[in-house]
Amino acid sequence: MSARITKNHYFEPDKSLRRLADRVCRVYPEYFGHIDLKRVAFMMETTGNDSGACAVCHKVSTLARAAFREVKKPTDFVIAFFSSECEGKSQQWMQMLMFHELLHIGVDGKLVEHDIQEFMDVVRLAGLDWQNDDDLPDIIRKQIKLVA
């Protein structure tokens, strides 16, 4: 099922992103234990990206939620990755991007905007310039924990 999430962009469901999210959530339950991954759609963009974003997390609107229900999948959030920005990136980079996007799902079920706490958590885990770093830690296999 292809879906248009943002203007001029089409996305396909991606099981590998779901598996990655599951692993990140299991390793970091203190951050993601509140997330019901069954209610999150994971999509990969298929049409090209002109926004410069690597991924986006959207709270599903009431209208879109009704459409997801029609396909028998109640969905509260969509996390969408842009293939053009993710192509050729390391597994460690994809882990960090998923960690970052999952932080947008609030404990209260609301979308969390970028804030200093989220920024500091990511910096502690992977460094200030993680998006351009070729030598990121494997945050899943090494089970690196954030320092408070």
C-alpha cells in the first residue's frame, strides 16, 4: 500500500525499519517503553526527497486514522525515512536516526517537537555531529546507555 504523507512524496511500508525500531525500543525501554509499535507505521519514501530531511515522524490525523482503520491497522504515528538521504548510510547511522525519530513519540501520546533534552540525549549517545560521523557506536549490539 503506497501512501502520500508529505507533498510530492510517496512512501511504502518497510518491515526492516519496523525491525530496527523494535530492537532500539527493546535496548532502551527507559526511553521507548511507552510506545506500542503495533500502532506505528514505518515507511520508506520512494519518489525522491527535495526537503533535505532524513526522516519525519507524524502524528496521524483523525482522517488518516480512519483510512488506516480501513486496512485493519489502527495507527497513531507514521515514521517515514527518505531513501535518498538514507542510501549508503551505515547501520549505526540508521540506528541513531531511528532513536531520534522514536523520541518524537511522547509518553502522553502526543508528538514531541525537537527540544534541548532530545538533542542532549542524542549527543550523549553519538556525539555532536552524529549525522556526519562515519564512526558511530553500535547502540544496539553494544547496548550503550546514556549518561545522565
